[in-house]
Amino acid sequence: MVGKIAILAFPAARGKPQGGMNHLGPWRRGLRELCRSLIEVLLPPTCGACGQSSGGPLCGLCTAHLQRIRPPWCPRCAEPLLLAGDRCRADHRTLTGLAFARAPFAYAGTGGALVRRWKLDGDPVAAATLGRAMAIAVAADCLGPWRKALLVAVPLHAERRRQRGFDQAEWLARDLARRLGLEYLPGALRRTRRTMPQGDPRVLSRSRNVAGAFATARARDLADRRVVLIDDVRTSGATARECAQVLRAAGVSQVALLTACRS
Ligand SMILES: [Zn+2]
Ligand SMILES: [Zn+2]
């Protein structure tokens, strides 16, 4: 309930897609910051992963069970390496069509709890914890040719979005646009059909489950741009590969993937 109230206080998290924070007028930005501060003052600090009262964004127990993925890591897939420059033994075919992938947390333990609490309860503490960590994980990559990259969210199907009341990846993309100073392009991808959740045991082939499930709009805005795809969890990479293929067919020059967790 606390989460739902807080989400209502962030108008851009709901309703009609808009541009990133960079496009808001100064008075509106100020109003949003005021809302954030009021929420922080009015609501008692709770843990973003378990909801218990805590002195910070995570309680001691959840901090102990948080599996961070940190450099040194493979520059392509972010698999942790003993030393920078070591050979990565991960299968990079899972990232076909993607320049690189980053995620700050493993899904096991607290990372998954944060994502579920954000997705299912709309807890803003969980969202802010994920957004902050995602921004740190990719900040070093958003330089050089990627400094003008567009952020594009992996979308929910319209019906699922209506049921949930918000789209968790879209909200993260807006938050990341503000944190990283990049542009979020709303409505760049849409789901053309409902798919089973990729983690559902009835899904025998994750690639087939999402094949042909996405389409692009705004081709003119996407042409010759680099895109950082935003999603909550990367499992097999099938969803990101499918989105990357569709984006590249629309003229995007390179696609990278940023998720909160990876399994
Ligand atoms: Zn906790
Ligand atoms: Zn690798």
C-alpha cells in the first residue's frame, strides 16, 4: 500500500509515456524533487527487499544476502573475472546482436527480492535501489560513442500493463535517463502479442516464446542511434536478443542491455 501511494506521487511513473526527465521544465523537475523529499520524510525507512523497518534502503539481513556483480568483469557479458583482461568462459552466443550486457545484482537472494517487490508491490525504495545500482553498473560504458545512446524499455504487453497499473521497465528507464543524463525514448518498442513469462516451467523454448512478439515504432528517432535496452531481469537473454533484432532491423546501429539482475 505504501508503495502504491508513493507511485501515485510520481506522475511520470504512470499514464501516458513522456520523454525523460531532461525534457521537463525546471518547475516540474523541482516539484518532483519536492515529492521525493516529502515521501522520504513522511514514510518510515523500510527495506526495499523485505519491507521491514531499516536504517537504509536495505536491512542488514538483506544486505548480507545481496549478491553484487562487480568489475573486474568481461567487457561483453559482465561475467566476473579474477583479473581484468582474463579470458571469459561464458557463452557469448546468448548475447547475439548485443554489444554488451550489464547487471549489478544476481537474481538469487536479495536481487530477486528487490525486483519482485518493485514489480509486484510497486515499492519505490526497491525501485530506487535498483535504479541507483543499474546506473553505477553502466556509467563507465556510457562514454565515447555511447554518450548519446537512447534508453529503450522492454515493454509489457498493454493488457499486462493495465492489470499491473505501471510498467516496471519503463519506470526504470525514465529513472535511469535522469541518473545518466541520457534520453529515454518512450514507445520505441511494443509487444504485439502476449507471451508466457520466460521463467514459466511450461515454456520449453524461450526463444520461440518471444519470437515475433515485438515491433518498433518511431523508426525515424531510432535510425543510426545506439540503444541501451532496459529490463528488470536477464535470464537466457532470449527477450533481449529478440528486441535487439527488431531494433537493428529498424536502423539502430548498436544495442546493449542493462538489467537490474541476471540469473
Ligand atoms: Zn530486508
Ligand atoms: Zn563474457
